[in-house]
Amino acid sequence: MTACAQGHEYTEANTYRQPTGERHCRECMRAATRRYQARIRAEKKAASANTEKPTVPEPTKLPLGIVPYGPYPKLPRRIPRWYELTAPAPTVKELELIRRLI
């Protein structure tokens, strides 16, 4: 095949070859990139037009240590390290038992 599905010629300047050997038309890749970027720009513009700025309540004078919006959320527990997830080393008695069974 000497042309892509859109009719662009597969020349050295217009052909991109992947490491796997597949070939792609650079002109079609540019067009796809332009369509993608235009869609992303339109989505960002629509999202920024639809969002209302959050209103900030007026500050109140509260005693020190009291938070007006409730207590702080609990922090997540620490994620265990890989060596904490492994089984403990066998004891001497367990090793002797294993040797007898083998």
C-alpha cells in the first residue's frame, strides 16, 4: 500500500515508523493532534465558563483551637512497607520440624 486511508502518500518525509515496524501517516497524525487539542481547549473553556467562584464566609471570632468547619479529618494510616507484609522468619523449632519432614 503506498497511501494511507485518507489518501496521503507514504513517502520518507510523510511516514512515521514505530519500533514495532508499523507505519503511520504524519499528516494524519498532525490532524488527529489538532482535533484532540481543539477538543481539550473547548472542554477547558466550557468548564471555566460554567464554574462559579466559591463564596468565602465572613470570618468569625472563635476561641483559639476551635475550627469553624468541624474537626480536621483523620489522616490515613501509614501504608505498610513491603517487609512488613512478608511472613516472619521461622523459629529454630520450626526449621527442625521442616528438616525432619523433608
